[in-house]
Amino acid sequence: MRSVRARAALGATVVVAVALVGAGLAVLLVLRANLTDQAGLQAEVAAREVAGQLALDVPYDRLEMREEEDHPVQVTDDDGRVVAVSKDLEAISGTGTDQVGPAPSPAAESSTGSGDDGSDGGRDDNGRDDDNGDDHGGHGIPGRGEVDSGEPDFSNGTATVDGDTADYRFASVRATTSAGVTLTVHAGAPLAAEQEAVGTVRGAMLIGLPVLLLVVAGVTWLVTRRALRPVEGIRREMAAITASEDLSRRVPEPGSRDEIARLARTTNETLTALEASVDRQRRFVADASHELRSPIASLRTQLEVGAAHPELLDVPGAVADTVRLQALAADLLLLARLDAGERPGRTTLDLGALVHEEVSQRTGDRIPVAVSVSDSGAFEVAGSRGQLARVIGNLLDNAERHADRAVAVSLRAERGGVVVAVTDDGAGVPPDERERIFERFVRLDDARTRDEGGAGLGLAIARDVTARHGGRLTVDGAPEGGARFELWLPSAG
């Protein structure tokens, strides 16, 4: 049961089995009820025929009854005595009286109008047969009794006719003779057809249900296996990717547009993002190692020369290499924290005041920075003061490195945010390089010397920090001919 196919096949089989068993029981009950009702209707018709004759005062021994095997009849009086039965009826049960006899008494016969009550036997004053006499030899006066028109009583029982015992549905109808004697006619109809039909249907269900459940289980197994085949392909490929550590491989995508196809596409997208992340991490490590190697090697060389020849020790150069190494280590640590998902602190600060503070601290710049702030009031944003100060400082460092004679920074409000623009009058950034310069360890050709260029991390850090603050950092050409960097941050609140 650890297989999805097995669980699906078992679940479908159980559901279908419960549904079929419930439906089969309902069919059997409805079929039994309908056939029983039909047998009851036949018994009622037979009982009413006999009751009608009794109401017409037909003597018991002259009652016309249907085929005894199909419709056994028993007639009882109010005291439960049997006064008449059908021919060849040997035993009966289910009617309330199991007796088949005795024969009716003379008093009972006289009460049914057998001709012993002193009447003229149905002849008129001239001795002719009365035209109004019945068809049974002129016994009784027809039309003076009545049959109960209400719903008859039904019951199930057995009857033995001519040595054969069978189950019957009995209907009990009450009739009153012209003399006021109340009799009850119990007539039966056989239940053999009902039992045979129900047995046939039940047997067919017992044979067909297991076969149908096997078909359902087999079809469900095959369909599920076919549906899950792409999942198995995805699993095997993922296992191979994990074993080989080759993130360039992709799982197969089925041509369907179902959930499995979407799973495969999402898995490939995840693999693409993971591959890009690993590649970026590898390049980061390689570039960091390369960048660290130069200042460390230079510093070691200077220290070794100083140890051997103290008079040749270049202390300012060693200090510069140490400062550069320290700045590079700080940048690498910040990038590592950003890659680890570090979120900036959310405090409200005035971006204009932060710009003025950063510019005022740059006393050693070779080109003074001109600050221009519009009269729009406070420029409040939400974020980390230290990280945003780092972004502004990196933009100013980049402008100082490439400017000829002028560096300017301006602030203005724009579209629900604050824009900080840093411009210089240098050579600018070629259009095809304006996105590439935001990548890590990327330096244009004129900035690859240690004296003129940094490690190529300043702009990458600036964009990463800006993105984590919900802003954006772009570069364009400046009116003065240099580069114009625009930092947009959403306003606080």
C-alpha cells in the first residue's frame, strides 16, 4: 500500500463496491416489493370474487373459485371457524386460522340462503321459476349482501395444495350475507415468481459484482500507472541530477497540460534558478579569491621586504593595501548577508538629511560634490539607515572615480517616492554596458587598474540593497555627457 497506484485502485474498488452493494440492495428491495404488490393484487381480486358470491348468498359448496394451486381460498366466520375452503387445500398458515375444515354447519348453510328457511325456492305464485333468481339454481336472494370496499388485509404464509407446499401472499376481504352474517375470505396468490426473480437477480449480482470490481481495480491500476508514468520519469531524472550534481540537466516535460506537466515545468524552473544561483556563487568565490589575492600578495611582499630591509619598507603602500583589503572584506560580508536573505531594518528616515550627512563626511574627495534639494519638504523613506547610506556612498564613489571636474547629487519627489540622482561629467557608460555594470566584480576596461578602480562590487551592492528596500537603481546618460544614476525609493507610510 506504499504505492499511489495501489491506494488509488483500492480506493476506487471500495467506493464502487459500496455503491454497487447499496444499489443492488435497493434494486432487490424494490423488485421484491413490486412483485409482492402484484401478488397481493392478484390475491385481492380472487378474494373479492369469492366475497361477491358470498354477498349474493351463493352456498358454500357452490362457490366458484380460481385454480386452487394459484389461488387457495379459506372462508371463516366472525368466530374464526372455517366454513369453506378451496378444493385440494390440505394445509394453510398465515391467515390467522390454520384449520382447513370442518365443513359448514346446517345453521350456517341456512344463513347463506340454501332454501331451508321456508321460502318458495325462488318460484312465483304460479310455480314458475322467478326470473330474478340467481344462476345457481335459485338459491338465495341476490343483491342483498355487501362486500367491504375498504383496503384488504395482507399477510404472507404457506399453503399445501394437492401435496405441494408453497409460499403465498394472502388478501383478506370481508363480506356480509343477506342474513347479516359476516364472513372473511382469505385468498392467496403464489410468491414463486417473486422468489424466482429476486433469486435470479441476486445470483447475477453475486456473480457480476466480483467481476466488475476486478475490472474497476484493473482499469484504475492501469490508468493511474499511465498517469503517474511522467512522475516516475521526473523522479528518476531528479535522482540522476542529485547523483551527478549536474544542474544543467532538466526533467522531461510531458506534452499534456495537466498538473504533472505544470509540476515538471515548475521543477525545471527551480533547477534553472538553482543553477544560476550556484553559478553566481561559484563566480563570486572565484572573483573574491582573485580580488583578495592581489592585495594580500602585495602586502606580504612589502612586509617581507621590510623584514629583510627595514629602510625599504613602504608603510603608506602597506596601509593602503590593508585598507583596500578591509573594504573588500566588508563588501564581501555584506553580499553574503544579502544572499542569505537578510532583511533591512524598517525605520523612517529623512533621505535628504542622509544625503547631506554623507556629502559632509567626504572631505577627502578630489572633486567637491554639489547638492541640490527641491523645496518639496521632507523626503521620508523606510529602511535601514546604514544600508541606504552605503548605497549613496557607493554612488558618490563611482562618480568621483569617473568624473572630470563635476559631481552633483539632487533629490526630488516623484510618483509616490523619492529620487536621488547622482551625475558626473566623465566618459559615461555605453548603452550596452548599463546593465552589466551592476553585476558583481564587473569593471569596465578603463577602471581595471588597482589605483583607478575598485573591486567591482559597489554598484552590485547598491542595486541589491535598493531592491531589498522595494526601490530601483538605473543608469542613463547625463546632460553633461557623463553618467546619471537614479535611485528611487518608495515614500514612508
